[in-house]
Amino acid sequence: MSGITGHCSCGSVQLNVLPPFPELHICHCSQCRQSNGSAFNLALVLQSEQVDWLTRDTLIEFESSPGKLRSFCRDCGSPVYSRREDLPATFRLRAGLFANLPKPETFTQGYRNSAWPWADELFALTASNQELSL
């Protein structure tokens, strides 16, 4: 099976990732919501040997909390990945980098107790293909 290519909004950061794609993780913590500007973060969890960086000159990494590193493109601001210093080979690549992400083997959630109280309505809407009435 071949890999898939992803990139940031401006294309300055480009990567190819190789299967298997074992986990897609949904994180509801407040830091993930803030750093992604969304209700939750969707991350493809991969090992460093699965990631081939094609271009990454504009990639910046910063420590968002002790031992937690987040990266983004300095040109367009797109979040690219997060990783922990105690697990340096594990990348949580932002799923939005990939136009055609194959279905991963498993779906996991973190910090579910930190989710917005109405977040389940978002998931229900996508399942039923309805619009949210505000």
C-alpha cells in the first residue's frame, strides 16, 4: 500500500506518510481546541519512521505545556503536529493536512470530560446529515 501526501495551507510544509494508519484520535482538551481553533482536534497517530518530510523549512515547534510540543507552519499558521518529549517518535499529525485520509483502524477520544456539553450534537448531525439550528 502506498502512502498519502499532506500539506499545510500554503504548501510550505509537505509530507508523505506510510501505512498502517492505526489510530485517529479525537482530543477535546482546551489546549487542543485553542491550538486548532475548533471544537476538538483530529490527529492521525503515527511513528516517525512513517513520516517522510518533503519540505519543512517553515515548520516551527513550541512547548505549549511542560513536555508537550506543538508545531505549525510559520508562513500560514496551519497546525501540523504535536508530540511529547517522553514519546519523541510518536507524532499526532493533524488530520486536516490530508485531502484523502483513508479510514484508520481505530478511533479514540481523549479528555472527553472536557468537551463542550453540546459536542455530541455535532457528531449526531454529521451522522444524520442535518443542519444545526441555532
